[in-house]
Amino acid sequence: MMAVAAAQKNREMFAIKKSYSIENGYPARRRSLVDDARFETLVVKQTKQCVLEEARQRSNDAPEEVEQRMPGAEDEVVSDAAQEVQAEQVSAAESQQEQASAAEVEGATDHESEPTSAPHDEPENHDETTDADLTEEEMILANSASESKEAEQAIQKAALVLKMREGIGSLARILKTIENFKGTVTHLETRASKQTGAQFDVLVRVDMSRQNLLLLIRSLRQSASLAGVTLLADNSVSIKDPWFPRHASDLDNCNHLMTKYEPELDMNHPGFADKTYRERRKKIAEIAFSYKYGDSIPRIEYTPEETSTWTAVFNMVLDLMPKHACAEYRRVFKMLQDDGIFRPDRIPQLEEMSAFMKKHTGFTLRPAAGLLTARDFLASLAFRVFQSTQYVRHTSSPYHTPEPDCIHEMLGHMPLLADPSFAQFSQEIGLASLGASDAEIEKLSTVYWFTVEFGLCKEAGQVKAYGAGLLSSYGELLHAISDKPEHRPFEPAKTAVQPYQDQEYQPIYYVAESFEDAKDKFRRWVSTGMSRSFEVRYNPHTQRVEVLDSVERLENLMSQLNLELLHLNNAYSKLKNSTA
């Protein structure tokens, strides 16, 4: 029992470090909300609640003299209890990621749902602050509060931007200060600050009386840990331009993992009790975390045991492919065999596979350490980049894996990513995800699940598989094409809200008339069903995503398109004249 409890504790604490963080600018409400992310959110929330309850208990037991600190010293004195809690969070959450701030940032955002009660003085009211010290927004607020006693106590919705000098360690004390002023935090975001002298910018939405809001601002401005405090009018807080990768190099910031199914954390994983396998996975994960844009993909020397697992799955796919795989998959599979990349006795390297795909569709690969968050994974597709694992599933389960591995990626995804039509469809899903809301990310992820992972299509009146999860798993492939599950026509609006299974065979599959039909339906759905206020396009020459939100940018694009149309018209005229 102790071993089980320890494993569960490890899983919870690792979730802090390896869960979806926002240190690169994602607002908290833009976290991935597909089923894996729901699991992650729950684990993190439970962990934070335990830590916060412990902090409360320790603060209640703190010596009396801690509560009698001098005014203004709250940012220089931190109780031993709070220090211990912070140390526990950091030490327990260490993992392979080099971005060591992820746990702290993640912890900061989760306080919006559970404000902390770390030790802190009751703030003093400094009525001597003059109107000359107030900004325009604060002057308006002060004038409104001075109209009457009722106006003074009226609840004001407001947003504060706090510039943290030294990380987010003092955020708990700031939240406690808000609580002391009888304020309610309704939203909280953090991101790296661009201002010299500040490490993080924190956006805090609060509901509190106008009088207390003014007193709160004055109190916060005395804090040594803050480089600035700005009050924003509620209607001026905008997320019109959310952070998302604009250049392929920004994908270095899109490597956040889910902790679900990892052998270190999940007792149901086939490799959970295999220390050698876990060490092997850890070593390969470190390679992925250290990879940066422009690097050559590191080569993995696969063991004979790993190669034998590949051989078993490869031969199974080779046997089932002629009858059950779509024509596009069969065509590219043969090309890979002819190029010597697909062989039963050798696991392909990502670098050679990436070169093959780039030559045919422009898609490239970059190594991933494990199961990525939906938002990060979909964002990479916008740049025609597929994030692929390099480790091999556990040898005890060669025909099934609870998470993606290189066999699933190589045999399932990559042949079709070398097909022009399918590659374009994958990229369009990625482009639609940039700047999308949480609900829209969930819908896009579900569409991806029922198409790219478990999609079926019609071919000469027969149903064929094109989903990677089917093509790399013979058990589910045979189930999908049988009469046991329900087959429905692919309609993005309906597919996007269909619940799915990630541990059992699907009871429902969606069948597309063709890739082209699926693309057309998807485009129409995105154009009418997404709330994003701007459009984006990918420029393959610069590897940059361009936001089409100004007349100037649209005019530049129209100029390029007109030139392309001129070339097409000239080519058509020459062909017409030559056949006349």
C-alpha cells in the first residue's frame, strides 16, 4: 500500500512541473481541455489544494511575532512555513524540462480558483496619498467612489497589471493582500515581462468595493517586490492578440507534456515496474527537451529488443495494409520501402524520415518527449511540423501502447503526412488552432481524433482506414471496419462534440467521402464556427505565421495572389494554344 501511495504522490507532484504552463504567454483559460487535459487539470488542482491547506495550517501555527511585523516589510519577510511549501513544490516537481519556471508559473495561475492564505500582514490604509499620485483610471475611480457612501462601497470590476521583480514567489502574499481588502480574484494570468527590471507580468481581475480597490493599489505600490502596479478599466482588458507561435523557432516553447500514461507516473503503464525501461525513456526524453530549432535531430541507437518490437508491428501492418489501408497510404508506404527507409529489420531515424517528408510535402519532424498538450501539438501542425516521439513501446505490449511512440508515429502518421492532400488538411487544423479558445481547441482536437487518428474514408465503394491509430493497431483496425461499431458520415460540427474513448475501441467512427470532401467541409466549419477575430496564413518562405488583421497586410497578400493568378493564366493560355 505504501508503494501505491508513493506512486500516486509522485504522479501528483510531477503534474505541477510537467503540466501545461503559461510562461510563454498563454492565458490560463487557454489551457488544453481535451480529455487528457481534463485529467491534468484535476491532478494539478488536487495537488495545489493539498499544498495550500498545508500552508494555511502552518500559518495558523506561526509565532505571534510574525503577525506583528513592521508595516511595509511584508515583501522582505517570508515565513518559514511558506518557504518550506515553496521548496517542496520545486523539489518534488523537478523533471527533464530545462524551463525550470514552469512549475512556479503553473502554480501561480491555479491560485485563481483557490486563493492562498500564506502569512501576511493586514494592509494599512494610507489616506495621505494625494490625487496627484493617481493615474487617470484611478482618478475616475476615486471620483465615482466620492459621490456617496453607497458609491464608495459599490462593487467594482477591475483589472490590475502587476510587474514582478523577482519571479512569482511573492504572488501568494499579494493574493492574500487582495483577500484582506475583501476582494475576490476572478481571473489571473502571468507571462514573461518585456520590461527591464521585471521578470513576470501578472494580470489580476478582481471584484471589490471602489474604496478598498483604491486602498489596495496604494498598498501594493509600497511593495518592494513589484516594479509597477497599473489599473486598467475593465473594458480595456483585451485578448484580441493572444500568444501563439509566430515562427517555427517558437515551437521551442511548445513542448509541454501531459503526465497521463507516463511510465514514471501511471501504475497501469506496461513499463511502470521496469526500471531499465523507465531510465531508457528518461534518457530519450532529455534529448527531446534539449532540442532547439535548427538542430539536427539526434540519432537514437535502438536496442535489439526495441527493433524486434518494431519488426513485429511492421510485419503486421505489411500484411493488413493492401486490403484495409487507403490508396494514399499504400502509395507512400511503397515509396518509403523503395527508398530503404521502411525495413522490417531497422527502426527509421527521425532525421531521414523528416528529409523524406520535406521533399514531398514540406512537413518536417522535431523530437517530442511524450504526449504533448493539444494546443502545443496542433500549433506545430500550422508550420508543417510534426512533433514525434523517439522511444519505443514496452516489449511486453508490442501491439498496443497507451501513449504515442515512434512505431505509432512512423507507421501511422508519417506516410500520409508525405501525401500532399492529407498534409494540407493537417496543416489547416493546425492553423485553425492558433489563437483559438479552450472550447475550440477541444473541438479541433476531437476532429483531429476522429480523422487523423481514427478516420475512415470511402474508396471504390469500400471503407478504408487513413487514421494513424488504426493503421498502427491491427486490433482496432479490424474492429473499425467490422459491423460492430457505428459508421457516421464526417460532419465537422457533429464530429467536434462527439465523446471518444482513449483506452478502448471506439463505438463510433466517421467516414469521409474523400480527403478533398473532408477538407471542404472542415474549411466551411472553421469559417463559421470559430470565434477568432482574425485570420492567419503560413508563409513557407519565412516559416512565419502572418496574422491578416490589417488592410496593409491584406493588400500585400492580394498582390502576391494576383501575381500567382497571372502565372496560372499564362500557363493556361500556352497550354490552350499548344493544343489548338
